[in-house]
Amino acid sequence: MATGSTPTSTSVTWGSRWTFILAATGSAVGLGNIWKFPYITGEYGGGAFVLVYLACILAIGIPVMIAEVMIGRAGRTDPADAMTKLARESNAPRQWGLLGAVGMIAGLMIMMFYSVVAGWALEYVSQSVTGAYSHLDATAIESNFSSLLASSDRQLLWHSVFSLVTASVVAAGVTGGIGKAVDILMPLLFGFLLLLVGYSAVNGDFSAGLHFMFDTDFSRLTSEAVLVAMGHAFFTLSLGMGAIMAYGAYFPGHSSIGTTVLTIAALDTIIALLAGMAMFPLVFANDLVPGQGPGLMFVTLPIAFSNMSGGMFFGSLFFALVSIAALSSSISLIEPGVAWLEKHGIKRPISTFSLAGIAWLGGIASIHSGTIFNILDKLTTNIMLPLGGLLIAIFAGWIMQRDRVQDETGISHPRIFAVWRFALRYIAPLGIIAIFLHSLGLMGWVMR
């Protein structure tokens, strides 16, 4: 699939543009897509929220993602060295390289708690296959999840399995590991999703599920809803942590970045909507209340599956789907750091398992301390990623030379390039700052 032997060589690229699309979509599609997007869609006005979300994807997410892929392809190396190289070319301080380094650290920190939650999904694959929660009442199923959270041994087992699988994929290389994995995982994810939507249409209250997600109610579209849409548009595309930049380093030089990113954003949104269409009809058919966060995945849906025909089989499919989504994201969390270590002479298997080991230790800390879990989550999501995205927009929009940027993005039409660059320089930074202030609880104070 590739002609080079090391991922930092400019001769190494994804086997095809489509492989890059699958890899980047896999990075974007994670646990949040399976439960968070469908829930917030219904909570904040259904179709009205979807329209605002799509506008935010176009105005913030896509411009920043194009910039991040462009920086990766222009640098043709790991995020830290790519930023340093391009800063030097632009006669800017080499300290811009710290942006890439901080992004790599953020990805590793996310992996420290992400793999724990992914481990819960693996536990529920096992429980679904064995019928462990079949025909249990709601109280027993809720108690079942609580017992998992109280069992450090069970969490450690599945956290370790997930970490080992992630490391094994990354250690196999960009094309031989990550490329082959996403070529298999993403079509499998689509297939499972479509099966689950079909099952939901037959066995669930499909009409109620669609109304919950898509009824357009602009009265529920508050300023908070707009900020939530902006935030999810930014975070769902895995921006600001170097993953997309690292993947962009292997992006084929002749391919259009703009159309590719549009495809990725469309696939990410479609998967999120299909996840909601698969889940909520089952929830409403069982007279359950759609919960937010882990409760929806690990309590509400098991209750629905336990009471429905074929529930254990389709429960197994659902939690396998969640695990696949988690894996497709996790491999992008440690790849930037692996690329940097490999660039500096450490062989890929050693660098991969070293970083995975650090993340594994962080995961153990997260299992034993909810405080550490929450700190890692808040610090990365609310501070490190927004700042990373903001600085990427500033660097590509204001620091890099205009001609170099236009050449690297491949946007040849002057008007389209001008619109994209305007969004990158003005709209995206203002949107990201609003997200950042909102996440820190300062937006209300600013708007007084």
C-alpha cells in the first residue's frame, strides 16, 4: 500500500484517498457519536439543532480540519516537527512546535480514560453473548452496571485488553496496521449500524424515535443549544490533538483536501444520526427515558435488549459496534506520539508499546480514582483541545504564507479559497473562543 518503510518519510502515504477518509472518519467516530450526538439532538430541538450543528460543521469544523490536514501534508512528519518546520519556513518562532507536542500529549491523556470506557463496552459484549442480563428487571440491570464500576479487577481486565489491541494495530504500521484496520473496521461499523437500524425499525417505536431526534422545535434552540452544537461540531472531528495532522502527513499529494474533508464530515454526521435511529426507537418501545452519558449505553439499552426478541444477539452487535467505534478512535490517539518517537530513532513497536504502557498506567489511575478520570476528561476536552484548534486556525490563517496554504490545500477556485480562509481566520477562532469560554463557565459572565 505504501512505498516507504517509515511513516515519517514523504514517500509513505495511505494506500488510497479512501483509506485516509476511513482512517480520519474512524478517528472522528467514537463513543460520543454513539450516545452523545443523538441525545443532544433530541434534547435541544431535534431538526432545528441538526441545522445549527451542520452550520457549525461548515463554519468551524471543516475549515479547521482542512487546515490541520494541510499542515500535516505540508510538514510530512509528526505534528511537533511539522509545526516547527512550517514555522521556520514562515519566519515564525519555532515555539509553534509546542502546539504539536501539546496535541500529542492531549491524545495520550485522552487514551488514559477513553480505554476504560471502551473496556466497559467490551464487558457488555461478553455479557450480551452469554445472556448475563437477559430477562433481568430494570433494578437488577442498573445494579449490574454499578457492580462493574465497583469492580477494579473487571475494569482492569477489559481496559488491558483494549489497550493491547490498540497498541497492536498501531505497532503494525501506518499501512499494514492502521490502514488495514480501518479498511475492515469502518465497513463493519456501517454494516452493524444498518442492521441495528433495521432491527429497531421492526421491533422499536421508530416513529417516536424519529420525532425525538428530528422534530424541528426552534423554541428549544437556546443560546446554550447553539454553543453545544458548536462544541460538538469541533470535538466530533477529533480536532486540536494532532491526530488529524498526523494522518494528514500520509495524505496523498495529488488528492484534494477540501472535498476529502467534506466527505469525512458527512460520514461522521451520518453515523451519528444512524446511531440515534438505532437506539431511540428501542428506548421508547420499552417506555424508557433516554438517559445521557454511560447510563444510556449501559443501563437503558440493556433493559430494552433484555425484553425484546433477539435482544441478546442484537445487544452483542450493538456493543461490538461501540467497541469498534472506540478502537477506530483510540488508534489515532497514540499515533501522533508514535510518529514523533519513530522520527527520533525509536522503532515503531517499541515507541507504540511504550506510549500504550503509559496510557495503560493512566487508565489504572482512572479506574481507581473518579477524580483522576474527571480531571483528565475536563482538562483535555475543555482546555487543551479548544486551545489546540484555536492555535491551528491562527497558524494556518495568519502565520503561513497565503500562496503556500492555497497550494497545499489544493483549493484552486479563488472564491472558494477566499471563503474558506475567511472562515478559518475569523469565524472559526471566534466560535472556538465561545466554546472555550462556555466550557469554563465564563460565557454567561461575558454576555452580561
